[in-house]
Amino acid sequence: MTLKDKHIVLGITGSIAAYKAASLARLLIKAGAEVQIVMTPSGKEFITPVTLSALTGKPVVSEFFTANDGTWHSHVDLGQWADLMLIAPATAATIGKMANGIADNMLITTYLSMKSPVMIAPAMDLDMFAHPSTTRNIELLRSYGNIIIEPAAGELASHLIGKGRMEEPEKILTVVEDFFAGEESLSKKKVLITAGPTYERIDPVRFIGNYSSGKMGFALAEECARRGAQVTLVAGPVSLKINHPNITRIDVESAEEMYNASVKAFPEMDAALLCAAVADFRPAEQYKEKVKRGEDILNISLVPNKDIAASLGKMKKSSQILIGFALETNDEETNALKKMAKKNLDFIVLNSLNDAGAGFKYDTNKIAILTSSGERKDFALKSKKDVATDIINETLG
Ligand code: CTP
């Protein structure tokens, strides 16, 4: 029983997909979980509390009080009881309220009181899902550390075809099972992660940078922390937020600052994932004042930055694992293998700019992992969160 004795609060909201929540509750219970259902008032329009309480063996909670005897239902107690809160289906309205703390029903107050991780499986029409407000609210939820179970693409209740359909209960069960299976797999491990771009200053207002968003490195940090690792995240300039008690974030700007922070932290680490897109060069001199436009050509000489990966490769003890990343446009595998050898890495994660949907600009990525003993494993195009899971499974176990 993969979920034996796990306490799960299953939140159900007013979507047509609420009917699937009954199968989901049943699957969770069959896997050993104790399930407490919390519904929004409109959730009850789609599936009856009687069906659900018969499945879970517990009265469904949806009001702050039971009308006939005045019993108060404590969202605070539910927040303490749960090992996981899973909201499936989550409508655009509930996602918006969760993102903004609008605590006008029992489900949202329970969410705000939750001490455990929260997973959200959105369900809505494709245009609602694609609306910028939904995208923003989902990003906010991610920034609170909540896990989004991406909706699937397919035919929707409206008969339109697109992304918005709640993921199937069997798939959600697998996500929950994997979540608990990995929970403590990295406990007591210390992991260094570099993420994002670096900015190399030209003058007080200009810099040389790159398009790295930091999303892949942040997804790795979240996944390592969730599995119990103590993470030191050295982040270049990115607009991402991260919130987990196991993550210590060190913000840096330049390659030199990233180098100094990484070299200082590495001796204590069990592993390092070097995901940052570090600038290879910096201006030889930084102008103290803003450079004025003139008629002449402006030449900026560049000098090489120190290679963080190669430096850590030299410092590496046999117990430490070093994982690098390579973004290649040509002769991908040959170049990646050369980098792995040159920098003394144990693994290299290869992204190709030739793959649609992979690389800097996307929330998805497509990778291959190469080992120092010459093996190669290819993965499908996935969300960066799922890619992080694959990378950690393959490299840190
Ligand atoms: N890296 C690093 N420090 C640098 C440059 C790169 O730690 N100064 C790391 C990256 O974080 C990545 C790996 O090295 O894990 C590969 O980076 P890449 O820039 O592709 O390698 P380079 O050696 O710079 O090769 P090239 O620019 O020739 O492709």
C-alpha cells in the first residue's frame, strides 16, 4: 500500500470534472490513504456529498458550521492533520481565490491553514486556462511552493479541443505516490545548485547577459528540497520566487560572484547541479560612469570568466557528485561528452536548442542525460518540474 496511513485532504470545486473526484478518492483509499473531502458550495452542484462520504467513510466538510447542531468545522485542525492537500478539480475561481487569499469558503480557509504540501489539478475550458489571469494565478501558486498537476489536452466538456481537462485520476494517483515515495530520499544530503544567467557589467546601467530564466534550476532546487535535501541555491538575476525551509538562496549578479559563492559552499556539499548559464566572458574594464554615445566605434574587450564547473571538478572528492548542463546547437553529444571530461563531471544533462519547446524561453524542456561511463538516456518533452524529477532520479537517486 503506497499511501498507507497518509492523511489526504481532497478539495473538490465546481467543475464538471468533479465526477472524476469520486474515482480519485477511491483510488487514494485503495492505496491506503485516509481521505477527508472538503467541497466548495458549487462543488456540491456537480457531485453529491453523500456519494463522497460513502466512499471515504467520513462526512464531507463544506460549511464552517453544521446547520442543525452548530458544530464548528475546524480548518485549522484539518491543516494540522493532513500530509497532503490535493485540490482536484480546481476551477479558475478557486485558483484565483487561493492565489489571492480570498477566504470566503471552507476550502480556501483550509488551504490557507495547510501545514502540508498542496497539489492542484486545474480543470477548465481552454480559453479560461489560457487567460493571462489564470496563468498569473497559477504562477503565484507555484511561487508559494504549491505543486500544479498540469491539465491534459483533449476534448473538453464544451466539446472544444485544447488544454484544460483535469488530469485522469490514475495519473494524479501516480503523482501523489511518486511524491510520497521520493519524500525523504535525499534527507541529510546537501546539494548546491547554480541557476539563471549572470550579468557582466559594462557601466552602471548596461550589462552583458543571456536569456536564461532560471526556471530549470529553481525546479531542481524545489524537488531536492521536497525530498529532504538541504539546498544552497546560488541564483543569478532572475524574477523567480522560491519558498521552502530547506532552501538557502544566495543571490548573485556576475559570474565572479557566482564562482565565489559556489566555491565557498562546495566543500560541505554531497552534490552540485550546475544549471546556471554562466557568462564565459566579462568586460575587461567596467566604466565608472555611463558610457556616452559618440561618433566612434566603441570596442569592449572581453576577458574570460573562471569556469565554476571545472573548478569544482578539480576540488571534487570521490564522495561528491557533480552534474553539469550543456546547451548545444551542433554535434551535441560529442561536445557534451568533451565538456564532461574537461570539467570532471559525473553526469551531463544535454539540452538541444534544436528541439521545439526546449531551452530558455519555455516552461518545458527535453533532455538527455549522459554519464561519465558513456551511457545515454533520452527523455520526452516535459514540464521543467517533471524534468527536474527525472534528473534527480537519474543522478542522485
Ligand atoms: N559553467 C560554469 N562556469 C562557467 C561556464 C559554464 O559552471 N564559467 C557550467 C554551466 O553551468 C554548465 C556547464 O558548465 O553546467 C556547461 O556550460 P557551457 O557554457 O555550455 O560550457 P563551456 O565550457 O562554456 O563551453 P562552450 O561555451 O564552448 O559551449
